[in-house]
Amino acid sequence: MSDSDSDTKRVFVLDTNVLMHDPSCLYRFQEHDLFLPMVVLEELDHNKRGHSEVARNARQASRVMEELISGAGRHDIEKGIKLPDAPNNSFVGGKVYFQTQNLVYDLPTSLPGSVPDNNILATALALQKQKPDCRVIVVSKDINMRIKAAALGILAEDYQDDQVLDDLSLLYTGKIALAEGFWDEHSKQLTSWKEEDRTYYKITGDDLDDWSPNQLVYEPKEGQFFEATVREVAAGERTLQLCTNYRSSHHSVWGVNARNREQNFALNLLMDPEVDFVSLLGQAGTGKTLLTLAAGLAQVLDEQRYHEIIVTRATVPMGDDIGFLPGTEEEKMAPWMGALMDNLEVLSHGEGGSWGRAATSDLLRNRIKIHSLNFMRGRTFLKKYVIIDEAQNLTSKQMKALITRAGPGTKIICLGNIAQIDTPYLTETTSGLTYVVDRFKEWGNSGHITLISGERSRLADYANEHL
């Protein structure tokens, strides 16, 4: 963008899906002006009924706009409603304009104005003609809308204020490899001790700023098995605790052992009572669900640290919807919990014949409750082990609503693969899972690890690499 372009006044024409995605988006455009076509208000009104997240957001967006125009007359609305300035005075807020007159522009015959999206595009074209000194930009979460706008010569952008990261490669992985010669350089600033059969190290240095709480620190050299967790973070120093080696049969969790470094660290986080929130990312077959369930069963049935396991997930289909599902809440959720049932079958498979396996399976199912996201508002979980599966399909608002249900003694685990997002308008950089990984990385009672190696089967591994 040239300097002259950056100085040009901008007018953003908002699509309905932006308001329904973020009801407070009117306050996110800094000093620039906003324009709301009348068809947007009509679409908000059409979508406000119901108990879905979209309906709630539509109602909230309407309330935000009502608050803005409260006490204003028609003349004030035509002149534009002033938006509030930034609290730190870093910019002066612009104005929001509501369409109060018919803006006429003849669209191509292939784009009839009766369609809401085309109506918005016609309004944007009319604004371009009416305000030649301004840059009129359509903001939409709809890719096709942006393509049509570009074909008509209208500037179009995605709404990016909800974007957690500019580049997914910047996402926190939960681990850091020690550079070659690290121990030699820090030998004089290193102290170690044992406490309750655990080994600790305190390291001082100027190159430790990247080390976050509950991060995995390891030596990448072949044959080296140094793996530790960052326990305390202070200015210029870090305290490490050696990880428990869950690869060993002496430290199996409900009969499950870690098969690689990342799985070992995941089990350390899952079994740690001081870690209240754990997020596990990884492609299919990396063991996210199996490790989480095994750790949950060990702590619910063996250690009795939690009363029960609660599992929930976003009910977003990968293909065509199969329609109405009969039964209770748990019965309706059962088809969505195939991965859970598959892993329960693995965990309940042991000695004792078919009768023993059936009895174990019944015991496990009695301590695992399946709940829908739709009934989570207002609930408080006390001493529960909560698993949020397929968390990549949740928005940041849904994720916040779920995690704030946690009461005393509750642990929450978020599982997901951000390469498999099925929710419309969510991307890898705007997913609720990406959001919590980034926001929790500096908190001392949370941990994250990105699982890499597939452990399901050689067929699954080959498919992940080549398909």
C-alpha cells in the first residue's frame, strides 16, 4: 500500500456474518468509518431466533447497535454515530453510518440485487460513486462474497481481528530443544537437588527468556533422554523438574505407555495435579484421546483425585448431516463419540475373558459422562476431569464459555487437530483451540504439547504423509 493510500479515509461496509461472528466488531476498526446496509439489519433480524451461537450473536449485535444509537435522532444517525475513542488515546474513533436512503447501482444481470450479498455489493458500489475521496472496503467472512467483490472492482477483506496469529508456524509447541554445548556453557550457573524422589535443576542465564512455565526442555541428540519440565520462571533463571519416564513398564498409566518424547511429556502434564489446563494438538493417530482417557481413568478410579470424567465436543459433521438423533442427551451424543468408544475398548481389553472385559467396560462407562455443548451454560464442574474433544471446531467465545465452567479441583483437557476444521468461518489462526494454546502458554498451571509422531498404524502413518 502506498503512502497516499494509507492516508486515504476508509469506509468499511460490514457483511452480516462479521457481526454474527463478533458482535462487538463495531469497536475494532480504530479511527475508520463503518457503513451498515439495511439488508444487514434484516438478516440479523432473520437470524436472531433460537438457541444457537449464531442466534445469540445476532441478538447481541442488535443490542450493541441499539446502545450506540440510544438517544440519537434521525438527523444524528444520518450524520453518523460517533464510536468511542481508544482508552489509551492511541486513536480517535470513527463513525458508524446506517443506510437511511436507497443507494441505487445497477449490478450485472448475473448478480440480481434481490440476493442479500449482492444487495450489499450494490450498496458498496454506490458508496464508491458517492464518496470518491474514500476507500470503500467490504469486510466479510464469506470467501465467495470477497471473490464477487473483487470481480466488481470493490476492495474486500476478511475480518481478522479474531486472528490469534499471523502465521500458524508461530504457534506455541510446548517444547524447546537444548542447543549443543548448553550444559558446558551453563555449568557454573547450574545447581541440582532431590526432593521427594524428584530431581530438580536451577539454571541461570540470559538466554532463557523463551522458556515458558510447564514447557518441555529436552536434548535432541540421539541417545540422550534428558527431558524436564520448566517448573518455576523468574528473571534470568528457570527451575526444571525431571519428567517421569512413562515409556517404562514400571510407570504405565492404566496399562498405557508413552511411545515417543511428546507422548511422554503429555502423560506428565495429564498426571500432574498442579496443572489445571492441558491442550494437546496433533494429527490423527498421535494418541491424544488414548493418553487423555488413560490418565483420566487412573486419576478417577485408582487415585480418586477426580469424581468422574466428563466428555464433550462440538457436533459439527464432517459430511452430510444424518438428521434427527433419538434418545436422551447422552444417546444423541453417542454417534459423535466414536473415537472415545474405540479408545475405551482398547483400555478395557485385558484378561478375564469376555465377561471380565464386559464388566470392566461397564465400570468405565459408569464413570464417564457425555454431555452436549448446548447445555453447558450456567454449570459448574467440581472435581471433574473434563475432556473437550475436537476443540479445533470451537470459537474462542465457546472455548471461554466451557473453560469458565471449571470449579475447584477440576482439570480441563482440550484435544484437537487444527488441520481438520469443519466449522464455517473458522480457520487455523482463528480457531478457539489456537486461541487457548496462545493465551495459556504463560500461565504456571497450564501445559501444552504438540504431538508429532503417529502411533496408530503404518497404514495411517502413510496416509497422513502421502494423501
